[in-house]
Amino acid sequence: MVKRYLSLVTFDEALHLLKTSFAIPVRTELVHVTRSLGRVVVEPVYARYSVPEVSLAAMDGIAVKSRDTFGASDQAPVTLNDFARVNTGNIVPSRFDAVIMIEDTWEVEDKFQVRKAATPWQHVRPAGEDIREGRLVLPKGHQIRAFDIGALATYGIVELKVNTFNVGIIPTGSELVPLGVRPGLGQVVESNTVMAQVLLDSMGAHCTRLPIVRDDPDLIEEALRTAARENDLVIVSAGSSAGTRDYTAGAIAAIGELLFHGVAVKPGKPMMLGKIYGKPVIGLPGYPLAAQSVLREFAVPLLEYWGLAPLTKYSVKVKLATPLSSDLGFDEFVPVSVGRIGNQYWGMARSRGTVVQMSTIRSNGYTHIPASVEGYDAEHELKVYLTTDPANIERTLIFSGAIDPILEELGNIAHDQGLFIHTGSAGNTGAILSLKRNSCHAAPMSLPAFSLLRDCRFIQPYLQSLDLVFVNIATQEQGIASAKEISPDALDAVCWINSRKDTPARSLFDSLLSTHNLTPLRIRGYGNEVATPGAVAAAIRAGQADAGICSKGLAESHDLMFLPVAQEQYELVMQREMLDDPRIVTLISLIKSPEFKAHLDQTGAYCTTQTGRIRSMSSDNIEIEIPLASNSLKIS
């Protein structure tokens, strides 16, 4: 019989149970000062000796007794009989209490004359000026920073006692293969516990990954016993859902206590919490994004609560570029790409598919939608937690539109100049809406020849109202992508996947049907629509259809056959004011570069005769060429 989830606990309830159901373990270790960065000291740290231990000269000059200079002036210079020549950093003999700079003295035979009285401890670093022996350097609970380490070394502190905890990590699943082994059909690389180990080790934990355990209740129970005996926290990956081979919940209950199974969190619903030998056991879902959420929102806060260094977390207020829905009753965590447009930060939500790890890679932050919220409208302002250095946001460009593989190469060369391109697939219509609300820097679009733009129904109304400019990336071939060879004279013999209305791909397909005297009613799958040309190629690759219209580049990137039908311009469309942004100027310079054009030519899928041209349309539909400004971004 298939198992079902227990009653779901809320996000807050799960966190409360996690922090209150277990005694906080006490575990410390001594680490060398050079390896202590980011660690948390468990006891006060005191200076081993005074710094400096003796008085030192702070200037080149002569060490003197300040009382011997009393009354010195230009009219009544004082000749010193008792002094010592010193350089910066030299020990000042104990009988002296001041240093006079050499340029403020006059040599008279073998003596020195001064014309200004010295004050006590003038130009002297007295013993213990920085710190005295036995004084407090770091309080208990201090997280060590890089500059702390220099001071600790100066004060004679070689080792530090810091918090740590032992974490046992168990990967389960008969379909898993270890890191470095290419998976066969139906297999997958075990990556969740690799991610968990790296993340928790960075906090100061000592993680031990056990060998992969097959889907066998007895083997899982044995691994749980071993891990719980030897560690303060146990994390078991996969086997936490409700399938016929998900044994983790039963194994925990058999040898310990299952506190809950299932949390009202997305992604991460199958998470469980158990107790074995008094130790917490966290069950990770097998899907990567769900595992990430459970690690970040539960495992990390638990170790922080126990005393490990908190992970650095920066947040910014952003406006949503598009509406963002959520299920009531579930706390949801959504990957987001953030960029600054003008004076406003905008956030573009990424795909929330639990198996799509690229959503995390392609984002630079995430947001938390509380269980009480059903979602947010476009332009709603919310908090996004950054997963990158905040300075990188200032170098991030947000693109929303028709995504072609060539943007990956453009992103590569832009990265070399310190720019980060984040793309969101929205199709041409979605791209226009993003430009209208100014929520993207630019919109990549597949468009007809520039002279035909006035006849392009979805963009023509915006040509003047938005003052758009077009930067040509390449001319690309559009045609029929298919999993197997098809005849252009038998279009009604295969199942199609179609693009949305008012898109160039849809118009091209309709024109192709008309040329062959076919009506949409005779085409199987004509009504099966997807949002973007990329989705067309993906559907064909997945076997959901036999053929569809997309670019040659998309077809090749999905290992599909391609039959050319027409040419289109792949343009980067933006509002004219963007040409004043140094980041955009730098990007256009890269598009014009011989390096980028050479890569396009090398693929064989693009024509570069128009690449880099900047144009706009006048009020009377006349094409206008626009020169590129010179205010490109200066990369340090």
C-alpha cells in the first residue's frame, strides 16, 4: 500500500520543534589562527603579552628626557647632553620619555640643540599602547574576521577554541551513482549530500558522508544507527516522499521517534524530522531545489542556533517584474534574478520546478512568500535575499524575452568584462510588457526584417510610445525543427507543437500552411501552444510532438533536425534611455566585437552582416541609424 504524508506542520511549527526538541550539544575544537576565519570562539580570548612590550620610537630622531627641554625656544635654545639616537621602531631607553624628530634638532659638535620643549611621551609608543598583557581581545561568541586574525597573531595567539558539531550525511537510493560516475539510463548522480557537506562545512561543522545506501529498510536503519551514534546531527537524503520505495520515515520510526513527516513548504514538502539516540535526524527530499530549501531553512538555522557562525545574508527591496502566484497555506521559496534599472531594483522570478537546478544557478537571490499570501501582482515590492555579493547586482543586466542559445556566449564574454546577464523566457509579447513597465534592461526578440516592423502587430503600437531602439544580435534562420526527417509537402502527416498567436513563429507557420494550401483544421496539434520557441524545441525533444517552428540555433541545441524556411532578425530591444547606461554601452560594444561575431560565424547558424547595428523607427516609419556612445563601463 502506498504511504501518505502525515499531517503537514507549518513552517514555523517545524522550526520550533527543530530547536526545542533536542539538547544543544557541546563540541569544540582547537584551530590554528590561520584557519579560524569565520569560526566562533567559545571562550574569551586574552592577549598573551603587551603590544608593544616596551616603549618604541614613533619617529626618527633623538630620545630625551622631556624635563631637560623645558624652556627651549628660538631665543633660548637648549643644548642636550643626555640623549640617544633612535629610528622609527627602535626601543626607547627606559630613562627617556620623549622623542624629538631629527629635523627639529641642530647638531652642535657632538651634542644636539633644540628650540622647542618636548612634551612627555611625544613621538613614543608606550608599552601596552595597543593592548596590555591579559586584556580581552575577543569576547565569547565572536565570529572571527580576516582582520581579526592579523591582530590575534600580533598578540601571540596561535590557537583558538571554537564551536563545531559533527554531522552525518546519508545518501539513499538504488538509482544513485557517486560523484564522478556518468549515470546510466534511469540513474542520477548523488549530489544532494555533496551540496549539504560543502554548505555545512563552510559554517564550521565536520560533515561525514556515508556510502550510498540502497532502497532497503534494513540497510537504511543500520546507516541511521551508525550515523546517530557518531554525530550530533544526522541528515538523510531522499526516501522521504510517499512512494513505494520511500523507507526513511519507517526506518526512523522503527529505531527512534518520527516527530513529523511533511511541512507546508514549497519546495520541500516531504521533509521529515526524527529523533534517534536523542539526536535530530532531518530527512531531505530527493529533488535538488527541495533539498536546497530544507538545508537553508532548517539545517542551517539549527546549527546557527547551536552556536555556529551564521551564513552571511543580504537583502534588498525589489519590485516584481511579473506576477508571482503561490498556494495559500504553504510557505514558498522562489529563486529570483535581481538587477537595478535606473534607481529601482527589479526581481524576475525563475522556474520553480524542483528538479531544475539551473534555476538556482541562473538566479542571484530568492524570496519567501508566506503561507498567508496567495501571491503578488507585477510591480509589488518585496524582500529578496541575495545569494551573491551585493556589488554584483550593480553589474547585472536583466533580459526578458525570446531566449536563444547565442545569449549564453554573449553572457560569457560579458562576464569577462564584469557584467552578469540574467535571462528570463517570456516570448515577444511578455518582452513588450516588461519594456512597458521598465522591468528589464533589454528584451531579446525574434523579429521580421526591420523594414517590416511597422506591419508587426504585437510591436507596432509601441514603436513610438516607448521610443524603442533595436540592437541587432544576428540574423538567424527559422524553420521546421523535428525529431526525424519530415517532408514539407506532408505537413498534415505529423503532430505539431505551436507558438502563441501574434508571434513571428506562428505567423511563419501560418504562411507555410497557406503556401501548401492547408488550413489549421487539418494540422494535428495546431492548437497545442507553448509560450516560447525554446519551449517548442523542448517539447519536440521530449517526444510531446513531432515538429514545430523555431530557430536553427534552438533546434541544434536540442539535437533536432532542421529544415530552413525563412530568416528573422534576432534583436535586443530596449528603451532609448538605456543607451545612456554604461553597462548597456559596454554590452553593445561586445556585440560589435570581432570575438563575438567570430563565434556566431563559427556556429553556422547565424549571419552577422547586421550584427551590432543600432536602429530606431521615426514617426513616419523611416529607419534611423543610431551611433554608439563612448561611455562604456570602466571595469576595474
